[in-house]
Amino acid sequence: MKHRDLAFGSAALAISILYYWMATLVPISQLADAIGPQGLPKVYALILAALSLILLVRSVRDRGSGIRDPKGSGRSFRAAGMLLIGIVYIVLAPWLGYLLSIAGLIFATTYYQGGTVGRPAALVALCGGVFFWVLFVAFMGIAQPAGLFPLQP
């Protein structure tokens, strides 16, 4: 049994339950679409819960302790770095807006995973930000933080 995975999976499952409960508290407007303001946060919570359960099952099924696994500790630090990038995204999204925040998330993740910093990475990040803005805001009608660019379809 890998104790770190068990602890992290349990904590992530608890966070997903709390996040789902908080999503149910979001008021529903009479003008809401079929998805509603609760839809996307609930989906995120369910995905986190599913991934947490997978991690919990794998940690229980794995007989090794994970204590002497040098790759295991490296993966833990990599996962913590990705978590930190996600937290920074969540904190900055209300001020920068969805478009810039998601582009920054793509750029930071690319760099963190071993990509280079340069024009191609910046272009991919910007195109990804525009793609996701068009998909969620323009096409699906899901309101996202406007921030510096109050673009609404």
C-alpha cells in the first residue's frame, strides 16, 4: 500500500465532495441555460472524485510501500507543481479573465512539462486560450470571468 497515494487520494476525494456541495449552493437564475451555473463546477467535482477513487484503488492494490521508490517522490513533486499551477490559475482568473488565464495555464504547463519558452509556445497558449474561450463562452454560453477583456458574445 502506498501511504502517500492513499493520503492524497483521500484528501482529493474530500475536496471533491466539498467542491460539489459548494457548487450546489450557486444560485440558479431564471435566465440560466440548460447547463446552468452549477453544471461545470459539478462536472469538475465528479471528475476529481473519479480520479481520486482511481488513485485510492491503485494505492490499496499496490503492495509496495512507495517509500524507497525514487521515481515516486519525483512524481509527487511534479504533481505538486501542477497543483500549484492550477491554484495560481484559479486565483488569477477573476482579475485577468478567462482568456488570459487559460492561455497562461497552457503556457505554464507547457514550460513545466519540459517545453521551451518562446514564440511557438506563446502562440500555442494564446490560440488555446482563444479556442477554449470560443468553446465555453461563445459556443456553449457558459459565462467565465471577464477580467481585463470583457468579451461577451
